[in-house]
Amino acid sequence: MFKILRILFLLALLTAASVASVAQADSRTITVLQIKGVINPILADYVERGIGEAEEVNASVCIIQMDTPGGLDTAMRDIVQTIVNARIPVVVYVSPSGARAASAGVFITMAAHVAVMAPNTAIGAASPVSVGPEGEAEMSETMEEKVMNDAAAYIRSIAEAHGRNMEWAEKAVREAVSATEQEALKLNVIDIIAADLDDLISQLDGREVTMLGGAMVTLDTEGAFITYTDMNWVEDFLYAISDPNIAFLLMSLATLGLFVEISNPGLIFPGVVGAICGILAFYSLGQLPVNIAGVLLVGLAFALFIAEVFTTSFGLFTAGGITALVLGSLILFKGGPLFQVNPWLIASITVFIAGLLAFVINRVVKVHRRQAYTGREELTGKTAVVKAALNPEGIVLFKGERWSAVSESGPVEPGETVTITGVDSLKLHVSKHEQT
């Protein structure tokens, strides 16, 4: 009897698992990703992970909500490739109201199987920024033409693949034109205008999209379960420090920490903090369009600051260091306004470093001027008591020790006080102590 009950119980468990599996297989899922901010390699990795997870659960559609001012060309192309090669339909939704898809955002929107914008949003201005490979302010005319033609051909190819307006897409690159959501819809730049996510899902239901291999897929989104795939804490942290201002701040903290440790060996804590900030700064710089000349100038600045502490340059090293720091900070990154360090941050760091150097140098000068506490230098300026009359030579008592002394101010009687003016081997030179 017990065996029969046990078998029935196992059959019930198997039946329940089977029903749950069928229900899960029949359930429709919509995966939502969020892009907000500058396009960089961290965001590209996040989008690749998010679409990959959506493919694993066989989601009906993956929606990317986007608000971006643009970003790096390489990261943008990685995102475009991920979208184009996705095994499920990908929708790019420029939202919420007030958002924009500028520069790299135009390419990403054009690559979507369905391009959507919310009311009061904008798209366009996709011209590549003129920054040369060596970090010079402008490219040569030939190089600029090559970059422009490459970007124009790329966006035309993307637009053509989804039957969108290739002429407008090319103008967005060559002439930096922009459009509102209503204009974009009329120009066949986007497919839908949706007020919010619920409105978008409702409009997507029953819509046919063409996948990379030419297969037609009909979207079934009505009543689908929505899941949000956000950045994990590691991606959040790495994306946060991949900001030009944070990268500059990390560089400054790293060099300051190492500067304090070198100036005061054995403190340990500043050196540890400086090393950690330095590693994070190197990672951050690796995610940004760095100008090598700017990095070298910033490094030179802190080398000059350290040299100021250990040498007497009367402020020349400090002046040169501050000049190098400001110039290096201004050209630290290439890639246009998106990758410029805030001038107020540069000014604040410069003033703080100058103040710190003034404090350190002042302390060093005081130490050099301070009277010695040991050795012969200690005796100068101190007072002693005459034990044997000085005429001009005699004996004085200093801190319980008897010293031979020579008076430089005439005869001095025993018991009188004298001031030590110098030391010659084991003989003191003294003068009468003037009472005040």
C-alpha cells in the first residue's frame, strides 16, 4: 500500500512539473533593457548580455528604451551588430518624453527591427566628430572625408535593411540634420510613436518584422509578461567610472595619494588609496577616447610637484606643474564635447593641489629653518654659566657639562651667564648674556 501511494505521489509531481513546463513554454515574455547616457563599451556589453538572456528564454521581443547624446563609434557598432544578429525581434524605443537619440543613437535606432519614439523626443545629428587618431584637434581633409563616407555608407546600409529613409539617414550623418518624432514618422525614419511602454506593446501586437535571414515574424505581445534586465552592480560601477570627469578625478586622487606617500614614507594609507584609484583610472581611461599627450602632461605635472618637495626651485616646478596639469586636463580626451572634463572640476583640482603644495612646501621650509635639537648646532644661541673666569679663556657649565670657552666680549666673572655664539671643536665661543 505504501509503495502504491509513493508511486502515485511521484506521478503527481511529474504531472505538475509537466504542466508547469508547458505553461512556461506557452508564456510570452517581453524583455526590456535601458540605455541612458553615453554609448561606451560597458553599455555595449550590457546590451549583448540583455539580448542574449532574452534569446535564452525565447522572449517574444526585446525592447531597448534609449536616451543618449551619442558616444563611441566602436561601441555603437558593437550594439548595432548585436541587434542585427539577434535571433528575436529587437525594438528600440526612444523614451521617455524629452529623450533623444543623437549621434550614435541614430545608428542604433535605425538598426532596430521596429524603431519607435515617444512624444516630444528627437533623433538626428549623427555626424562623426573630427578627431584624429593621434589626438590632434582636426583630421586631415582626406581622413575626414573617409570617415564621413564610411559613416554615411554604414547608416544607409542599416536603413535600407529595414526599408527606412536612406536619404534622411545620410543627411543625418553628412549634414547633422535632426527630426522630431512626428517628422521622423512622416519621413519613414521610425515606424511607431508610442506614449508609453503599455501603448508600445499594444501597437506591436500582430506586427510583422523581417529578421536577418529574411524570415517574417509576427509579434505576439498582447498579455505578455514583462521582465526588466537592468545593469548588475558591476556594470553600474564600471559605467559610472567610465565618465571623463570620474576618470580625471581618479587620476588626480591616484597621483595625490602617491605624492603624499612619497613625501611621507610609511603612512601606507595614502599609498594604498592612490594605487587603487590608479588601477581604476587606467580601466576608466581604457573605455574612453584618450589623448596620449594629455595623459603625459598630467603625469609630468605630478612629477614636477614631487620634484618641488625635494628640491629648492623657488616655485618654478610648481608653476610648471600647474601649467602642465591644466593643459593636460583640457586635452585629456578626444571625441568632442561628450568627452570633455568639466572646467570647474579642473579648476577645483588645480586649486586644491596648489593649496596642498603650498602647505607642504611651507612645512618643509619651516623644518629646514628650525634649530637643530642635537649635535653642535644645538648649542648655538643657548646660555651657559661661567665656572672659571673667562679672560678670555675659561670654563663654563652647560647642561651639567664643563666646557672650555673663549669670551668674545671681554672678561666674564664666575657665576655670570653667557650666550654660546659658536663651537670650535670642543671649545665654545661665548659672549656676555644681555638681560632683557
